[in-house]
Amino acid sequence: MKYAFSFLAVIALILIAGLGSQIPGMHYLFGVAIPYLAIMLFVGGFVYRIIQWAKSPVPFSIPTTCGQAASLDFIKQDKLDCPTKTSEVVARMFLEVFLFRSLFRNTKSEIHDGPKLTYESSKWLWVFGLLFHYSFLVIVIRHMRLFIEPIPRWLTAIEGVDAMLQIGAPTLYLSSITLLIGLLFLFARRLMNRQVRYISLNNDYFPLVLIFAIAVTGILMRYFLRTDIDIINIKNLAMGLVTFSPVIGAKIGAIFYIHLFLVSILLAYFPFSKLMHMGGVFMSPTRNMANDSRAKRHINPWNDPNIKPHSYAGYEDEFREFMVEAGIPVEKELPAAKDEV
Amino acid sequence: MYNKGTIIPGLIIFVLFVTFPIWFNGFKAGTPPKPELPPGGEKKCVESVEYMRANHMQLLDEWRDNVLRDGNRSVVTVEGKDYRKGLQMACMQCHSNKEKFCDSCHTYAAVNPYCWDCHLSPKEAASKEETR
């Protein structure tokens, strides 16, 4: 029941925002102060985490190689899976970030009678992972219509494609549905897959439940609980926030404050959680290094410059006498003693 | 800090992305639109102002389904006044200026209702009359 805590936490957050925003005078706390605080924590925390990571040395050259390394001329190199040049690394990273290429290789292992261990390709995580991430991206881009004025044409175009089925009014966005489907899969996977369930922690469940609650409150606000949801007021508040002159003109429904509060919590929580994989994917040495350790020496930044290299020849020079005495074979014999001549 | 050459530009790009609305607007919040009240001075609508502000699109969608899909053209009577279900037949009788009424908010909120795929604004309808 590890996931129960995440549900309780999100329900508590919903109650705080739902009830708190109804207290007279608390609008500015939930509509202005908390969003500002959250975005500052998000940007500050994100930059802090990246700098902390950038300060950690990479002692070894550890790119994961998944194909033929550069070798003799007549052996074809797998340039994407075993890059040796920066340009190849960039191409590999691009596909990793935009298409989750390493997740595409995901396999499922099972034990059958025999006992026999089998591995088979499992693409579901990749498919629903892509669906979830791209839906989320489209949703974030779509929300920019509340933060900018005048609205550029590309934004209207993205929104038009997202609402192209013209279902209902306000028109149904496809990304709202695909986001929920993606989230449900990712959550169900943590419950159903025994191995994943065993290693899942609260900090795996909480972001899923939180994002789910954000999506559901957004959908409720847009299609169902429309009392006091006047988009003009909301955009006026959002424009005020990004121009540092926030005003809350008319009354806005509680569902809006719940949605905004949950988003603020997500932003504030982001830099201190697993969600930092957004920045971390660029910082991962197994992906962002070229497999060129035979062409270029990788110097460990931790090396103490006072410790000089000590070759075997030097070592033998230092200890030859003792080695001969102990009967250890040496490459160069001791010089013949003078008194024996 | 290692790899400053790539990490610092990366962080700058990240911050620019996150603060996109701040520099895109250039600190100008713009003014929220004030839709024009009916030029004829009409004060009553089929529902209250608050309801219409929040739910007019759902009401219109319902009317559209009633009329076009169910063939139900029954008249809506509010406080003794009859309204025929329709954008041009009811709404635009009073709110006759599409540009100053509908479009003022829709442009601000980037809403592109497909009403006008079929309907004509009174101005357009008048110009069609002339050409015919």
C-alpha cells in the first residue's frame, strides 16, 4: 500500500487549495504568492542541481556501447550506438531525448517451467512513455496562450491540431485524453509488474498521482465545473503574473485555485525529485561521452597532480635488491658485485 | 565545475525557455477586452451574465445539436420573450457586431470557434445581400 500515501498527500493538497482559496483575502496567496514562490524554486532548484552535477568529476570514460566500435577500416562502425565523434554523440543524444531510444530496447524477463529464463522485447513502456511525455509537452505549449499577448500563429496552429476532432464545446483536446492514458499505463505498470512494484517508492507514485490530479482538475475546469471560470479573468491574472503586476479582478472558481496550487506544488517539487531526469538526461556520462578512450586519454579530474606515474621499470629499479633476495624474477639482473670479481 | 562550455549555455537556454512569457511580452500585460454591449440597448439575455460568460459555448453547442441533429426548433421563452434557437436568429439580433463582441474575447483568449465555418456575421450577411 505504498501508493496510498501519495493519494492521501494529493487529496490533502486539493483540500488545502479548495478550502483555503475560499477564505476571503486568500486569493492572493494561492493566485500570486505561491505560484511566484514555486517558479522561483523550480528555476533556482533546477540550476542548482545541474551545477551540483557539473561539479562532480567523471573519473572514467563510461559511455554505454551498444554496437560495433570504430576499428579497422573494413569493419563498419555503428556510429549511433558507439559514437567516437562529438557530432555522433549529439545525434545519439538527440534521438535519446526526442525518441527515448534506449527505452525502445526494453526487455521483459520471465521464468518458465524447466526452469527456463526467457527475454523478450517489451515496447509498451516506450510507447506509453512517449505518449505521456509528448502529451505533456503539447499541454504546456498550449497553456502559453494564457501567458502571452498577442498570440503568435504557431500557437493557434498547435491548438487547432490538438482540437481537430471538434468534439463538444469547448472543443476536446486530444492531448488531455492521451496524457491520462499514458499516466494510467505508467501507474498500472507500477502496480501490476511484480519487479517494478517491489522497487517502487512513494516518490515514484507521488508525481504520477500529482500529474493525474492536475490533468483531471484541468479537464473538470474546462468542460464541467465552469462556474466562475471566465477565461478572460484567468488570462488577465496570468498576464499579470508574467509582467510582475498581478491583479485578481473578479471571483474565480475554486477548481482553478486547486489546479494552480497543484501545478505550483509540481514545480516546487520538481528539482528535488526524480523528475530532474529532464535535466539529468543531458548530464548522464553513459550517454553524453564519446567512446574514444583509445584515441584520447581520459584524465580522471580527481587525480592528485603530485602523484607521478610509476612505471614497472622504475619500480624494479627501486626494489631490485629485495626482489632478488626474495627470489622474485627480475627483468634486469643486479650489477655484478665488485668484490666477487 | 566541469564542461562549462556546454553546461552554461545549456542552462541559459533552459532559463530562456522557462521565462519565455516574460521576455516575449516585454512586461506589457495588455488590456483585457471589454466586449461591446448590445448597440440596441437590450439588457436581457436568455441567461444571466455570469452564466453566459462561463457557459455560452455549451448553450450554443446544445442548441446546435437540438436544431441540426434532433430537428427540435422549439422556441426558448425567457421572461415572456421568445428566442429562436440560433446564433444569427437569437444572439446576433442584439449582439450585432461580431468583431466587437465575439472576437474581442476570442482573440484575447486564442479561441477559434468553428461557428463561422457555417454562420455569417451580420456585416457579412449584409454584404452578401448586396452582391446578390
